[in-house]
Amino acid sequence: MKRRTRWAVAAAGTVLLTVAGGGAALAADRGHERPKPTVVLVHGALEDASAWHDVISRLQRDGYPVVAPAVPLRGLKTDSEYLASVVDSIDGPVVLAGHSYGGMLINEVGATDPDVKALVYVAAFIPRAGESAGQLNAQFPGSLLGPDTTFTRTTPDGVTDLYVKPQSFRAVFAGGTPAGEAAVAAASQRPINAAAFDDKAVRTAPSSIRSYALVATEDRAIPPAAERFMAKRAGATTVEVRSAHNVPVAHPGTVADLLEKAADSTRR
């Protein structure tokens, strides 16, 4: 009887030691958990980084480091080089997200920077090498961008800047947004060098980088059919939301959820 008791006590001690050891191992695993990547949010044409305001708030609340640079909007080469310099200044893994024209930029940088672990295209262009934003936008019907809805101004250094006419801005860019908010966005829009839409992508993002796409089904700037086509061709994990082109403003929660999904995938 004593032998059984001693054996039982010994066995119990072994179990306790095993559990304690397992707890230490789990704690050690948690201590070596990969840090959250920095999420870099790249705005598109006709807007600035404030378009990501509510998305940033959600990501920061959930503990993600965020950078939202001010893109020059001077052309694919200039803008890509600028974005590359931003990413180079960040330590550790990066998730790049681009809205609209911003998709052209994250594609270029993501194809060459090993710290970029995921690409997220938010109602954005996903080009292959040799393709331009203008070419991709013209492949499918549905965009309202054109001579009737846009105008240009020439800068002192001779660059032709493109704007959307204020009276057309809501229909093209911000349908579903209250008229007052759309009017403010129209008045404060950041122009883009019109020639940027003809600049051809130099690279195709490799399939080894995780890619995600958000399709705005009510988009009147980039046709939803074009967004679906590009996302499928890229093999991107895709979600759809009933939204106009300004998805980060209109549906920040949906955008933040997709970004967090992409970010979490890089930690496994």
C-alpha cells in the first residue's frame, strides 16, 4: 500500500513538473512571438494621407505600428523611389497597403524589398510589368474618369496636374459619402501629374508575397470588374464591400480588418 502511495505521489509530482515545464515552454514561445509588422498606408491620386485617418486609429488601437507617408504624386518612378525610401527607414517586417494609384507604388516596392511581407490593394491597381494605370482602367467599362469629369492646371515647372471637377467629385470618387464631406474632399484634393497614368510598371510583384485585395463594388473611378480581374490574376485573397472608390474613408472598419488579417498572416 505504501509503495502504491509513493508511486502515486511520484507520478503526481512528475505530472506537476511536466505541466510546469510546459507552462515555461509556452511562456518562452510567447516571448519569442514575432512582433507585429509595421503597416505602411499609401494613398492614391486626388487625396492625401488623411484618407486613412479612421483606419489608422483602428490599427493603432490594436497595437500595430503605422506609417502613412505623403506621396508626391509626380509619377510612378518618383513616387516609387520615395516610397522605397520610407520603407527602407523602417526596422522589421512591413505590410504595404495601397489605395487606387497607390497600388501601382506598393507593387513596385514590394517586388524588390525583402522586408515587405504582404501587399494589400484597396480598390487599387495591381499591375504586371509593362502595364499602366490608364491601360488597366480602360480595359473594362464603368469608370467615370474622363474629359467630362476632370480638368488640368499647369504648374510653374510645366507639369500638367489632373483634378476631378468639384461638381463631379462625389459621383466619381465619393458616392455614398454625405454631400458636405464630399465637397470638402473635392476642395482639398491633391492633384496628380496626368502623365503618371501612362507610366508603365517596371515589375510584377512575385507570387511569394502574400497579397490581399478589397473590391469596391460601387466604384466609379476604377471599374469593379477591373478590380476583380486584377485581384484574381494576382492570386490575391479578396473581399468585396459595397462602397464607392473612397473605401478607406467610407468603410474604415472593413479596411482595417483586412489589413490586420494580412499583418497576422506574416507572423505565422
